[in-house]
Amino acid sequence: MRGDEGRPRVVVVPTDPRSDGSGGEGDLPAVPDLSAARRWGRWAVRYPLPFLALAGLIVGAYLSFGLHRPQPAAYVWLGTLVVGGSPLVFATARRLWHRQFASDVIATLAILAAIGLDQAFAGVIIVLMQSGGEAIEDYAFHRASASLERLTRRAPRWAYRYDGDEVTRVPVDAVAPGDRLAVRAGDILPVDGTIASATAVVDDSAVTGEPLPKTLRSGASVLSGSANVGPPFDLLAVRPSRESQYSRIVELVRTAQTRKPNIQRLADRYAVWFTPTTVVLAAIASLATHSPLTGLAVLVVATPCPLILATPIAVVRAINRASDRGVVAKSGSAMEELGRAKAVLFDKTGTLTSGQPEVDRVVPFGPNDPAEVVRLAAALERYSSHPLSAAIARCAQGIRLPAVANVHEFPGAGVAGTIEGRRVVVGSRTLCVSVAGRTLDAEREAVQRSGAVSGRLVSYLLVDGSPAGALLFADPLRPEVVGLAGRLTALGVQHLGLLTGDSRENAEDVARQAGIPNVDAELLPEAKVERVGEVRRRFGSTVMVGDGINDAAALASASVGVAMGAHGSGISAEAADVVLLVDDVGRVADGISLGQGMLRIARQGILFGLGTSLVLMGIASFGFIAPAVGAVIQEVLDVVVIFNALRVR
């Protein structure tokens, strides 16, 4: 028995800080709420540059305009500029060294010129704008990463190995071929192997895409990453963890991610032509007016505030809006690519379908009634541990079930018992053939004539040895899938496809219901990656949506990988660029719509800001704008484009 030290300790804290917990007023003084101060303190530690720049501006302004001490104010601004601007300058230089041309080059040139020309006030404002934009962007992505951390822990780390008569927990890497392992109910299989028990019930949908659990006999092969959805069984390892299916898929993901080209951010696309134009104009203005301050003024008014501040704010706004809808983007580039999507590819099991088997139809034999078939089957399945028993129970909701006596379960095959004086058996065709003492060919033909798609699981029902009916199971389409294809087409998506490891007949049936015209079935993970690459080369920005381990490499190779995080695997969430925290694939259309809105608003801010900057550059090039005045004007422009960016919906 567990002692007191194993129990959680409960501490009761009064909800009102003025209360002593006794129910009276208490004599404790009011406790100030320090949560906001602590939060600001954490932000200041994490993002010191914008806080330093803001503090320097305020202190310098107070010295200059409040105490009329311009010289100390100049020293404060210069110190702030040197200390705060140096990291930004070195960061830009490092990116240029690695041939990464970004939108902050003009700001860096303005900072250097401000230091050299003793225009510290203007330089500090530039430092505040540049560091503030980077801090806003980093903060949003840090929050997104934190919310996804819990989704990346599916990979099995431990195995339970037989050492003689004992079962010992060992690291997965310590498992060798030939080791006998115990697989508990609910465990993820740590390595590839063969069943060493009489039977096992395994769900390998995350690996193969086949939607329904399988009942496997002794000697059957199983893949790592599959789940044990039945009673415990023994597994004989056939290869080490590093060579098993799960590890191979992880390696596929890493390879796809390293080969995936970096997406050029929207702001940097405009900087490619705007930066050289600004530098040339600043140089011409300095030479024409014989004053380097004129060139600095041109650089200051040209500092691309819409690119440095407004674009990240539009991105953050879109990320937060998407997060409210359960769509978590790991980067601004992911939101941008969602907005540009021209092709969307879907996995089937767990993505377009629920991933949970349901009774699709009931086929009675002879004069039997379908409701009677369900009533008897559900009464027996209450005593079964098979995962299909829950589907039968859901089908029988509202039906009064009879009592059952003499229950006997055949693990992984079915269950038998006495109901109202009759011997009833429900289970696999193999079990029912052995009980009935004859083949069930006529009944199987009746099931096929009912219009069932081949490959679906079927449970047969016997009453006193005679076939009474059959229950057919399917993985139903998610309700939100209906109409999704039309929404995506209306958003400008040109190609819709289904990629699955399931059979072609099942895949085409689901695609027909979902309105998806292009189907690729019976695909291994490597083939999914190849197909994603083909679509991407043809249509450009491509979105891949999936939930299983076998989808992870395809998610990583797409322009944007979208993982079903609510019930998906950890590796798929880790490989994806966007994770749906709600079990609703329709949110993909919401994400694309938000991405398009973000791009539209960001372009408006950029074009307005850059257009205004071009006008101001022309005025400044004649010496009509001082650097400090230009910095203040840029701050006014910042406010305008920031408010515009906040309109993202």
C-alpha cells in the first residue's frame, strides 16, 4: 500500500488576500497584485534591447526638455545607441555574411550613420523600431512553441523486456533482435516485431493509414508506432529501435526538413529592391548638398518601419486570431504560405475521417430484424474488451439490452453467451464458421450485395448456431468535411488531393463523399513525400494535412504541413508547421482565409509606408528634413501602419 508520502499534498489558500480563511474579515493588509510587474520584468529580461531603447529615450527626453540639460541628454542617447544598436548591427552583418538579405539593412546603415554623425536621438528611435519588431515576432512564436510542446511526446522511450521470469523496464535503444517484450494495454510498440502471444489487437492506423484495428495471430508482423488497443501481449523483437519503422519515419522527417527551402518573408521581398534604391538616393543627396546629414535624413525617413514593425504585428495578429480558432502556427512564414496556398492534400484516416470505427450498416439474414441483431450483439459486446465493442454500444443507444449469462470471450475474435435461453455468438467470420460448423459463403455474398465497400470489418451474429445477421464497420467521414472542398475552391485553391496508405476502394469512397477529385492510395511514407513534391513543383505553395506517424515526412516536405494535434501523433505535430488543437479539419480553410487576410493587410501597410517613405526621401534629399525630425515622422507613420495591421481578421 502506498504511504502518505505518495499522496498529493493539498494546500488551501484563501481566495481573497484580505481574508484569513476563517470566514471573517481578517486583519491582513491588502496585498498588491505583482503579476503585471513580474510579467513586464520577464519581458525586459527576455527582450532587453527595446526596453533599453525606450528607457534611454525617456531619460534623455526628461534631461533635455524637463531639466534643460541637453549635453547629459546627448550622452544618454549616445550610450543607448551604442549599447542597443551594436547587437542589431552585428546581427545584420552576420546575416549578410551568410547571404541572407533582409529588411533591416537600411535600419543598420541608419544606426551606423547616426553614431558617426552625432545624431543619437534619431538613431535610438531606429533601434527601438527594429528591436521592437523582432521582439514582437519572437514573442508570438515562443507562445506557439510552448503550446505545442505537449504534442511531441508520443515516441516510445521505454520497453518492458523479459529477463528470465522477470519483466524489466529498459530504454528502447537497449532492445535487441530476439528479445521478448511485454506490451501493456494502451502501449505504443517500441520496435518492429512478431506477435508472441496467441492473439493481439493492434491499431496501426498511425503508421499504415488503415482505419480499423486488427486482430493478429501468433507470428504476425507488427510495426513500431502501432498501438495495443486490446489486452496485453508478448512481442518478439525482429530489429533494433534505430532500424524500426518509427525510426525510419523520423529520419524521413529530418531529411525532408533539411531539404525544404527557406521561405522568403514578405517583408524581405520588398527589401530586395527598396534597400538599394535608398542607399543610392542617400549617397546622391549627400554629394549634391555637400552634407552627410542629408544622406542620414534620407536613411532615417527611408527606414522601412512598415517592414520592421507593421508586418510582424500583422503576422502576430493573424497568429493570435488563428490560435483562437485552434489553429496554431509555428512561424509567420507558415501563415504567409497558408495565405498563398494553391494545392491542399489530405490524409484519410483520422483527418477526413474520424479515425474511430462506427457501425456503418446492419445486414439481417432471413426473417431477422436489424434492431434485434443490434440488441443481441450489443448485449454481448458489453462484456468484450475488443475496441469494436464501443462502436456497437454507440449503435445500440436507446435500446434496452437483455441480461446475459455464461459469457465467454474469445480474445480478439468474439464473445459468446446465453440470452433469453438462446446461445448467441458475435465475432469474426472465422469464429462463427467454427461454431456453426459450416461455411458462411451465402451470408458473405449477402453482405457484399448490401453495397459495402470491400475491406471493411464485419462481425457476424449467430443465434443457436444459425446466422442471424452481420454488422459492418466503417471509419465515418467527419461532419465538417462536407462542404470543405467548396470552401477551399472558393479561396482560390486549384488542386485538392487525397494521399493514403489505405486501399484504393476505401480511399475512393471517402474522396467521393468529400468531393476531392484526386486520389492516391496504398502509399508508403516515402511515396507520400514524392507525391507531395510533384504537386508542389506543379502548383507552388502546397498544404499537406495529416495526423499519423506515416504522414510526418509528407508534412515536413510540404510548403505548409498541418497536423491534427487533438488526437494526432507527436511526431506529426513536431514535423508540421501548423497544428490544429481542435479535432476539426475544417479549420484548415479558416487558416488559409486568415493567411490571405494577413497578406492583404500587410501589403496595404507596406505599400502605404514605402510609398510615404519615397515621398519623404525626395523631400529629405533636398535638405528640408533634419534626421531627428525624420525619426519623429517615421514614428507617426508607425502608428498609422500598426493600426492598419491590427485589422487582420
